[in-house]
Amino acid sequence: MIARAVGTAGALAVALGAGMTPAMAAGKTSNEPAATGFSPDQPDRHTPWAPENDEAPLHHKPVHPEALTSGRTDTSGLQLNMPAPTGPHSVGMVGLHLVDKSRTDPYVPGSTPRELMVSLWYPATATSGHYQAPWMPSISGAHFLASRGLSPQQVTLPRTAGHVLAPVNTKLGKLPVLLYSTGLHSDRAMGTALAQDLASRGYLVVTVDHTHDANEVQFPGNRLEVNTMPADAHSSDTLKVRAADIRFVINQLNTISKGGNPDPGHPTLPTGLAQSVDMSRIGMFGWSLGGGAVDTSMQLDSRIKAGADLDGQFFGTAPSKDLDRPFMLFSSGTHNRNNDGSWRTLWSHLKGYRVDIQLHGAAHLSFSDNEWMVPQEAGLLGLSQAQLQQQFGTIDPDRAVAVQRAYLAAFFDQELRHQHSTLLDGPNTSYPEISFVR
């Protein structure tokens, strides 16, 4: 029922810093490029936006199998709630299992084909009778909670706005496509607040789990796959794997657009999906290491027409290559190209439209669903208000999410829909938290 969960629990426990230096946790070695914000001879340099902080400060704990199978017997636990979408459309959702037979999984021994789980979020109609998808499936959700020292008896993960298998709103015509890549050892669920909002604004958003990099991925048949990435994995190599994942997912979207079903189980797809995929308007955004993956993916696949990086460093040679497509750098209050050499390098190689904005009062984790989730769990996690501010900044969680949603939509509306937004012209009195790095 649960594969590899026991043998990799130790790796899970140390994946984000327990007993490791920041450089080790990020897979840094002496031949990594020095312009990434880390120096090989300064492994303890404080770099709050570095990949090993993608799940900080909640160091993951060993997870025992029984923690995943105990049934819910108590309904008095904390019910988490997530921000509702702000767009005019209802949201549909479907999860797909994808198998890339052309690649072997680099993070497991043998010749296992690369497998991914993705979620498709889209504007929907006739949502009545279609249940709202959970933020994370039950077994992976239990594993996620257990890694934080919590249980489903203590915390109930929220329902999303995504109505499973609701028909696509075909009145909107073909939908621009956005792909999402999440942080190191993080889950695709960490981008849900942004993904479902963009779907409510008329986008088809595909959130991708990078299997065996992510801490937990639930596959059909209640199979759980966890983080098996080697501790000495190079960040640049990790980004290449992610970029290959993204290109593969785009290929599967092309199959869907032609009426096919790329899931080997051939589950039912939402009515109207095939005719709604616009393969000519594809964008990508990502948080932290997933933000770094955007540039690498765009270099690999020219079908990605616009990209946005949410507070993520770049690694490898990709930022040193010219890119002639639109790109947004969107950083927290303590991070920009003035103190991140990888951002300066990329900026000088961006030959298309480019914009660099900073969300003051926000921290690295503010660009993930941790922003709205962890403050709700603070009592159970033993986090004080001062600790929350240290980890998430001083901005109100709901405000942080709202500002990100507004500027992401403005960027992709401009680049994929050709709808100019004055938000991108410069400072706006409605969003005083945003400054433009010139």
C-alpha cells in the first residue's frame, strides 16, 4: 500500500537541514557556481531565499507507517482554511498520473520510468455535484502532517476551490496554460492558493509534483513516493530534471489538446478539456527552486512564452544564456538582484520584456501556501508571533497572497492575453508593498 515510505524516512528527516549545513542540505559542492548566493568556503552563510529553506523552519521528522493509517476518530481538531479565489469563474480540478517511458527516474535505482502526478486547475461550469478537492490526498496529507509532528486528528487539511471533474467553461474558448514548479522537497499543493486563483481568472494551471524530490507524492492505488534525492545532488542537475519534467508535461497537454488521454489508467477527463488547451499560449511560474526551474525550462522548451520566478535562486549555466521571452522576478523583502548574483546574471541576459518587483514585508516562505497555513497552525507548532514574523515577515498573510495574485495575473494577462496592466508600469498606490527594482 505504501511504497518506500519506511526506507526513506531517514532521508526525509534530514532533507532540510537536520544535522546538515545549509550547503549540504542544498546539495552544494565546491564546483557549484559561486554566483548563486552561496560561497563554497562559507557553508553557513545566511541566505534566507536559498533552496534548503523551502520547507524551513519546520524541519521534517521521521514518519512511521502507522502515522499514515490511523483513522480519524476526532473531529475537534483544527480545521485549516485557505484563501478563496478572487476571479469571476468557478474552479474545476483533475489530477493526472503521467509516465515518461523515455526517461528513467534519476532518484531511484534501476530503470524505473519517470512518473509524475499533476493537478489541472481550470475555469469550470456546472460545479454542483462535483466535490471540492482536498488540498492534498489523504495518505500524502497524513505524511505531510506527520513530518511536521502533527496528525489528521489534530489538523484537518482544507478543501480547495477545485471541483473535481467539473466541466470546463468552454464559453471562454481556448485557455492560456500556466505550469507551476514548487520549492525543493516541497509539494505541488504549496502553489494551490495561486493556482486556483489564476484558474478562476480564466487560466488552465498545471501544478507539478517532481517525484522523489518532493517529500510526498500520492499515486493511484494509494502508493506513496517520498524524497529519495541524494544529499549530494547538484542544484543545477536538479533543475535539469525539473525542466525535463516540465517539457514532458507540456507534451502530455498537447496529447490532451488532440483528444487523447495520457494517463495510463485512462480515467475520465473533464468535459470540454481537450478543446480548451491553448498550446500557443504557455507560461510558467515557480517558487524558490521551482522559480529557478522556470529559466532552465524556458531554455529547454521554447513553447514556454513567459516566465515568473517567485523568490528563487538560479543555478547552473541557464542564467548566463540569453532569453528573449518575457520574464518577471518577484522577490521577498530581503531578496533582489542587488544581493543575489544569480539574479544579476539572469537580468543582464534577459533580452525580452523584463520586470523586477519586490514584496516588502514578505519572507521567502510567503510565496508558498505556508504563508496562510502555518499561522493557523502556530499554536500546535509552538511558534510565537515573533517566530512567525521572523519566518514569514511582517505582512498580513491574506494581504501577501492577494498582492501575489494581483501581480502574477497582471504579468501573464499582459504577456499571454495582450491585456496591458498599469500595475506593471511602476509603483501603484493600491499596492504600496510593491517596489520596482530599477
